[in-house]
Amino acid sequence: MEPILELRGLRKSFDGHEVLRGVDLEVRQGEVIVVLGPSGCGKSTLLRCLNGLEPADFGTFRFHGRELTGRGVPWREIRQKIGMVFQRYELFPHLNVLDNILLGPLKVQRRSREEAQAQAERLLERVGLSAKKHAFPRQLSGGQQQRIAIVRALCMNPEVMLFDEVTAALDPEMVKEVLEVMLGLARQGMTMVIVTHEMGFARAVADRVVFMDAGIIAEEGDPAVFFTKPQTERAQRFLDQFLTIESWRG
Ligand code: ADP
Ligand code: MG
């Protein structure tokens, strides 16, 4: 089966500093890929390249086998197929929950309010937030806002969802409710690329782990293998840090 997204030899520099130094990645239908790696290794840049927010300096980017380079690429349409959720939920403070969710479906996709709102309400129910549809972001907890941000992305009917450390800014008691929503999506077959530092979750959700170090994919494979017997010393050291922290949590 042809991958949905395919990166080949991706390179990206900022101010002469090469942040991605030749990355190859394929994302297939229904696959859940977890991207791990130390801070600054290029994970966020990789995700931004994956939905075309960040133009690569070198390399190719294919979407359903079609190479996306040069002029005339319908980025607007393609980006609608690739949903992204960030660490900061970025809901519009002056819009209530429903209006935040419906902005894209109505303004960008030009769908009817009736149809889009029905979908929004189904999605809100799925994440347990039906009662909040008229609330404003400031009236919601961080975990609730992040679940709304996920619903907002889902309501565009993306083929792939990208998640960039979406629980990193949350208080610990809210992390679980967001991870559960993501786990539910994975179980329903959503194609996902997830950057996270939640190792237990990563292990539970991943079909494939991609470990990045200093702008390259240092190691890639089955989570059962990666988490028990990583192949590289760098990955071993990375995992050891998390084991130490988890043992403190006890
Ligand atoms: P990660 O998400 O793994 O922490 P990032 O992809 O955010 O890593 O960043 C990798 C490196 O690229 C860092 O050194 C960061 O400072 C740099 N970087 C990322 N985005 C930009 C940008 N827009 N301008 C300049 N430097 C950037
Ligand atoms: Mg990052």
C-alpha cells in the first residue's frame, strides 16, 4: 500500500544550523508513529515539514505518491487533510467552543452549519465535553481546552493527525484525559504521528517508534524492541533518563 505521507532525504537549516540532516519517513494508513528524542533534536521541525508549514531546503515530500514541490501545489487542500495539534492549544479566546471548532469547517471548507455542527457535537460527545459547547476557552481547564483543540482538528476530517507534545504544558492530573482521547483515536484506526515524552503512553499506542537525535533518525522500529532493547547507545541513555524519573514517581 502506498504511504499517505513520504519524506525522503529531508534537510532543513535555520541560520546556517542544520536542524534536519536527511530524514526519511513514511506514514501509512492507520499507522501510529511515535517520535521520541531529546529536546532540540528536530521533532517539531519534522512535524511542521510533514504538513507543509515549514518548507524543506532539500528532499522530497509526497502525499499519496504525489510529489509536492514548486508552484501550483494546492497546500490549502492538502493541509486540511493533515490535522495538527500543538502544545499550546491556541483556541480563539473570543469564540466559544462550538465557534472555535466550526471556524475551519465553515470558512475554509464552506460546509453547511447544520452538517458541520452535527459532526462537532458528535465529536464533543466522544471527548466528554458536550456540556461545554457554549463555554469560552478561559472557562475551561487546560486539559479540556486541549481536548477541544483535538476536536477542532478532527472536525476538518483529516486523513492524518500530527500531535506535538500536546500534554507537555498540562498539569499532571489532566494529562491522562488527553492521552485517553488520543488512544481512542488510535484504536479507531486514525493515522497519527505523535511527538511525546509520555513513555508509558508511547509504548501503549505506537505501532512504530522513531527515535531522533541531532537531526537524524537514529533508530526506528517496533516499540516492544525499542523500549526493552534499544539498538543505539544514545537511545539507551535517553530511555534511562525516563526510567529514573518514573522510579522517583514510584
Ligand atoms: P524539538 O522539537 O525536538 O525540541 P525543534 O524542531 O523545535 O526541536 O528545534 C530543533 C532546532 O531548531 C533547535 O535548535 C531550535 O532552536 C531550532 N529551530 C527550530 N525552529 C526554528 C526557527 N523557526 N528559527 C530558528 N531556529 C529554529
Ligand atoms: Mg518540539
